[in-house]
Amino acid sequence: MTESSNFYDVGLDKNAANFVPLSPLSFLFRTAAVYPSHLSAVYEDRVFTWSQTLERSRRVASWLASRGIGRGDTVAAMLPNIPAMNEAHFAVPMTGGVLNALNIRLDAAAIAFQLDHGGARVILVDPEFADVIAEALTLMKGPKPLVIDVDDAAFDGGRRIGEIEYEAVVAAGDPDFVAVTPQDEWDAIALGYTSGTTGNPKGVVTHHRGAYLNAVSNILAGNLGQHPAYLWTLPMFHCNGWCFPWTIAAAAGVNVCLRKVDPAKIFELIPKHGVTHMCGAPIVYNTLINAPGAPRPRPGARAVVGLIAGAAPPVAVLAGAESIGIKLTHVYGLTEVYGPASVCAEQPGWDDLPTEERAQLKRRQGVAYPLQEAITVLDPETMREVPRDGETIGEVMFRGNVVMKGYLKNEAATREAFAGGWFHTGDLGVLDRDGYVIIKDRSKDIIISGGENVSSVEVEDVLYKHPAVLFAAVVAKPDPKWGEVPCAFVELKDGASATEADIIAFCREQMPGFKTPKAVVFGTIPKTSTGKIQKFMLRNQVKSADAISA
């Protein structure tokens, strides 16, 4: 049958009855209708139900719309993990607007750039960040956004710098506001900036379709089921909280809000609210594992499911989390793929393996998320998949519906990122015999010592096994003979001690000499607000750029 006469194309067009553009807004509408009295969020002494969250989101959207916010307008938020930040993930898209969740650790200059670049017309500000936002507004080159203060009784300090307070916005809004749902699921829903180490960050634009699909993928990959209790240890500003505001709405769960990562508070909230799930970088779990008074679960007690990402998790962290009642699942992704978009999918029998062997399997980056099309490792020159030998290094790449629209106002960078029909992550990895991706390093973090490739991740994994080591990072250090050699930065546990000779000898027992650190620097290791170690600062400290690979 010819294409022109295909009867499956005749009289079978899309219409309002059989096609609705995908949007995570639908999760809130459904859950509020089906479970109106179920808890949606708890924070300190405040409690909200799903019907209340829907009404509050409608009211905020109504007020924003009355100020002219509509399709394609940017609304920024400088907020911690509080209910208002969760509501913003629905209220802003309800107007057709785009939410720009700002990194709360940025300085004024970086914030000013993002507000200008994204054209923010409104910004929600927590009192803790009033001073840095006020300074950023003075540094802006373009029109300044209207400021809404979001007071928080749990924070002692700060000041108001806005035109109106958030609860007044809620009170003034229309509870019957009719949300603007996207006519095209490709419409932008969020703008997030990459954490670039040099120059200005790139603005990642994501769409309703991808947010919808990744929210559901989180449920499937993380085994959330229905009515999970989710503890907000991951910043909501980071890739829109990995899409979890929309995930928890889809699963009709409870958002257990947490202003900052505090081990004592976390150990209090887990039993108090029956927490079932949480997310975070390795540093978050390592902090909990090593916290004074970290609880040991009762035999047979239900473990909290923890998704871990941000860096290849050390074996010591994967094993240590189990000792405090957290079962970790490794996920991997970037801002450009909505947060996590691959998962180390567990196989039957893993739980019966010895701890070390089980942890080695679970630290892999894994396979595509359920609703992501593909992740693999390709030779960037030929764009062919590398052999599944666990040795041949290529670049990790994604393809599918859970990939960004592109970089805002940066067509050249967008074309480069999508060259060859795949999204290039810049991470180097291999495929093992199971087809699971294993990241070896960022391209800039591979150390070439005397012509031999050294993976900083591999060296760090050994360092984390040392009983005195709390955090570790390895970068290249210039060397007159070898070109560059591994240099370890080590942050010790409270009360622990170790010398440079101790650390080097420990590593030498477990790896070849060329991989062993030749120098050890002790002290606090700089980290981002999401827990990633800031290796660029460490490279600058030892002048890695001056190294000449031999």
C-alpha cells in the first residue's frame, strides 16, 4: 500500500478527545481530585493537603497573570526547600510561564547575569538571600524583576526587599483561576543554568513533555509506588529537584520539606513522617553515615530508598548507607537531561552478594531511565558504540524525549551538544558486558601520567576506604618527569588523624604505583550547594593547567 493511500491516515487525526499535550500540571489536578485530603507537604509546624496545594498554586498563578505573566515569561525563585518552592513548580507553569530556580549559593554577579539572560520578570526571594538578591538587582543591566518576599518563620534573620509578601499574593489570588495548559507539549516549562567553572553558565531550557516523562520515570526507577513520603535533602533548585516536585504530585505522596541538610533533623524526620524516599549526592549520604549518633536500624526494619547521583559513589558510601538503614540506587544525569536519566537497574540476586561485590555492581551509571530512549558510550569521532568490554573509553551520550530543548540564546552551543543526533555529556565512560555504562571520569579529569591514563574516580574510591577519610578528590599535579601525577585532597573525619605517608602507603597497597597519589593535601574540600566537589578550585590550587602530559 502506498503512503498516500494508507487508510490508517484517513479520518484518524488528533483531536481534543484523543490527544492532550503532556504536562506535569495534570499530576496536580488528578491527585487533588482523587486524594484531596491527603497530605501534600509538611514543614516545621505547617501542613498542607493536596486540595490546598492546588488552590494555593491557582491563587499564585492568578496573581502572576494579573501582573502580565503569560506564555514564555520567566519567573525566578531564590528559595530553599520550603512549600512555596514546591508550589512555584505548578503556579508558574499554570500561567504559561517558565520557572527559573536559582542556585541559592551563587554570588550576586552570577545571579545578575542569570536574571538578565533569562529575562526574569518576577522573582520570589527568601529572607536568607535578600542581601545577595538586592545586590544582584543593582548589578543587572536590563529591567529589574518584581520582587515577592517569601517569609519563613523557621529562619531567624534576613529582611524584606520586595513589593509584596508571598502569603499576601496567595490571599489576593483567585482560587478558581483556570490554568493555562500548554497547547504544545514542547513549550518551555523551566530554565536552569549549568554550573560552569569558567565563563558564564549556559541556560538549559526544558519542556512540559520531558518534565512529565521524567517525573514518571522517577517513580519507576526509584520504586516510589503510591503515597511515598519524600524527604527533601536534594535542593529543589537543582534540575528542578530532579523533577521530584512533579513526581510526588504524580505519586500522591508527601513532600517532607527541609530547609537545609542537617543530620540530626533528618534522623528526626525519617521516623516522624515515615520517610520512604530521599535523594542526594554522595556527600549527603557520607555526612549522614559519619554523623554523631547516626542510628542503626532494627533487624527487619524497612529501609529508606535513597537515589544517589552527582558523582560516581564510592563503594564505602554505598556500603555505609546500608548500615544506617538507607538502600541506595545509583542514578545519573545532567541538567540537560532533567537531572537523572539513567539508573543502575538492580538485578535479581544482587542483595545476596557480599557487600563489596554488591557495591561494585550498584555504583555503575547503568541503563536508560524507563522513559528515556537511550544512554550509551560512543566514539565521538565515528559516533559508533564502543565494545562492551569494560575497557574501551568513549563519551557518554543520551538520546530521547528526556533531553533539553537546547541552550537559551546559544544556538552554536546547542548544535555542538546535539552533534550526530545525540546529546554529548562530556563524561568519559565504558560499557560493561551487561551494557551498563560506567563513568571513568570527566574528560578534563583524566590524568595522563607518563603516557598512562589514570582515572581520578578510581583513585578516589580507594581513598574513601581509608578509615580516617571523610571526603576525597584527586586532580592532576604538574610533574617534571611524568608530565602530571595524581594529587589527593583529603578531608578527615572528626577526631581522626593520618599523615601524607599513611595515605600514600594505603593507596600503594591497593593500586599500581603510577596511579598512587604523589602528594596529599589535607583540609576542607570546597563543595557546591548540591554536594559536588569543586575540582576546578583544586586544579587551580595545584596549577593543573600547567602540566604537560608525557
